[in-house]
Amino acid sequence: MSEEFHRIKRLPPYVFESVNKLKAKARAAGKDIIDFGMGNPDMPTPPHIVEKLIEAVRDPKTHRYSSSRGIPGLRRAQAAYYERRFGVTLNPETEVIATLGSKEGLANLAQAITAPGDVILCPNPSYPIHAFGFIISGAVIRSVPFESPEGFFDMLERGVRHSVPKPVALVVNYPSNPTAQVADLDFYREIVAFAQKHDIYIISDLAYAEIYFDGNPPPSILQIPGARERTVEFTSMSKTFNMPGWRMGFAVGNERLINALGRVKSYLDYGAFTPIQVAATAALNGPQECIAEIREVYKQRRDVLVDSMARSGWDIPSPPASMFAWSPIPEKFRHIGSLGFSTLLLEQADVAVAPGIGFGEYGEGFVRIGLVENEQRIRQAARGVKRLMQNADQVLAEYEERVGIKNPNLGANVVAHPNTTRAGRT
């Protein structure tokens, strides 16, 4: 009875948990932690959406069980969004399904379409549910590192050649969480051609469709001819409308995949609370100026983050999209790994970030910074980072002694941190 359950055994220790424990301990001690660790929007949901929720919840008829696939008006509203935003026409009855956030939809689609032992091609680093939704369902992940578009397709071909059985599906996520990389239609054309060549499904995560900063809205892979024959795409209202806790997302695309997801969901849930679905319908059909306002807030935060951290001695690449910055660890701290650097940021600068190793072994050497604090707090965080940089030698010496790491710059070999994987790029 003490043996671990089968599916739980397939899940590694949650990397972020160690940072979360340190964060809780620091707050319990009265520290003011500036938390960039989780992609949890801090801005309020636009008032007209909240008002629609209040109006709907006052109607007792909305208090009953809802529809697992989403109420018809909500599915029509999502189809209308795809028409005006991407020029993609969808049948709301057969090609659109509402999900309890995109995360739930991704996990349940994995349950619906994979059998134990099936192989899934997944980018690395990536948002954990992209891999672990399939791992929980019994599938096997073949990680595909992304260094460049050309190298990515070479690795995809290699993944197919060396996979037994042949891969069932490929996951893509642009704008990417955590890396903030973006894709254009030419890239998607190659993805679709690859999937057609090898007869595999495509699962596209487009959760950050409306968070972009370069004036070029991210496209949908469903804009590519032939994509709908093998693709399902997920979007979320969490970031677009500042509705993270509302848990409202969508899957659209291939009718067979949508039907499979609907079959699984029909056994597992009755859909989101009907007033939430009514309010989400109002968000999609109502005034869209709030989306541009939210986008502008993230852009201003990005610019303040990049500028203030550079002044503190930490050069962070400016992300073109998403609500994250994907930052290389400063050279002096690289040998302690992303978890070690995240620990020092928390202990010495009162700043919480997500260690890159939590997104896959190829995320090592980086940390993810969420744009979820206001500009004043970002500048405050930069001052804390500056203190860490100024005291780096002493802080590193104390940390290295504590965890058994020797600085390679002093001529010694690195002793691996027990909670850090050093595979992949550094």
C-alpha cells in the first residue's frame, strides 16, 4: 500500500514547488516578495464583463447544470472571433468547444486521442501541460529543442525517424510560453506540410494570440490550407480579457478531434457555470478596446523591465509577444543553474521568478519572468537585483558552500546541484 500510484510515478517532482516554499517562508517572515513567477494576470476583468456576470447570476435559471461543450451563444461568439481576427470560418456546432481554460482542454484532449505508448512530439522548453497532459494519459514524449526554425524541422524529422511507434501528434505553441518566440504563416505552412507528410495531428496552443508588441498580430495555424484536416487549436480568455480565475477557454478546428474531446468532457464535467459563459459571450461580442488597453499595459511593463534590469546589470532580451520575458541567467551565476539563481533572487533580492528547468531540460540556463507586477514594483525589483549583482561574489561563495557547488571560474569542476538538470543548452 506504500507504493506510489502508477500515474503519479510518471510525474517528476514539481520543480516550482521548491521556489514556492521559499516564497511562502519569506512572506511568513514579513518580506515583501515581488512575484514574477506565475503567469497570473493582476489587472481587473473589464467592468462590462463583470456586470454581465452579475446580471446573469441573478437569474435563478442559470444556477442549474450547464453544457459541457459550452452554451450555443458562446460557441457562436468564438466562431465569430475567429472569422474577424483570422478570416477562418468555423462551424460552432461541430468545430468549436468551450473548455475550463485551455489547460483543461489540452489535458482532456490528450486523454481522448492517445493510447499508452503513443509518441508525441513536443517542443522543449514548453509549458508543462504540453508534455505532462500526454504523460498522464500514458503517452511518451519525444522532446524537440527549438534553436532556429531550420533546426526545429531537422529535429522534427529526426524525431519521426527514431520513434517507434510513429508519432501521433505534434504540439506547437506560439507565442511561446515560456520563450515568447513567435511564428509566422510561412512557419505554419511548413508545420502543416510536415504533419501531412507523416500523417500526424497538430495541437496548437494560441493562448497569447492578443498579447503582442511589434504591431504584427500572431496568426492562427488554421489560416493555412489543409490545416483543419488534422489540427485543433486552443485559445484562452485568461490573458486576453484578464479573466484567469474564470477558467474559460476554447478548442477549435478538426471535427474529429473536437468530437473526441467532447466525448471525454461529457463524462468529466458539466461545463463552466452558465453566468461565466454568458459573460464570456459578452466579452467576445462586446467592445474590444479593452484588449488593446491590456496589451499596452504589458508592453509598458516589458519596456520598464528590460530598461531597469539592464541598469542593474542584467541584460534581458525584449520579448516580442506573450506576458513573459525569457532571460538567460547572468554569466556569473550560470554554473548554479536556473533553480539556484531563482533561489538567490528570492533570498537576496526579494524577487520570485520561474526557473527554466521547470519547462524542460532545454530550459536550463534561463528563467521566466512574468509581467504581472506594475511598473513601480518592477523598478523596485530591479533595485533588489542590483544589490545581488553588487554582492555577487560573497553571495555565490556562501551559496556554493551551502549546496556543494564549486565555481568553475575558480578552476574546479562543477558538482551538480541535486535539484538541477544540466542537459541541453547552457
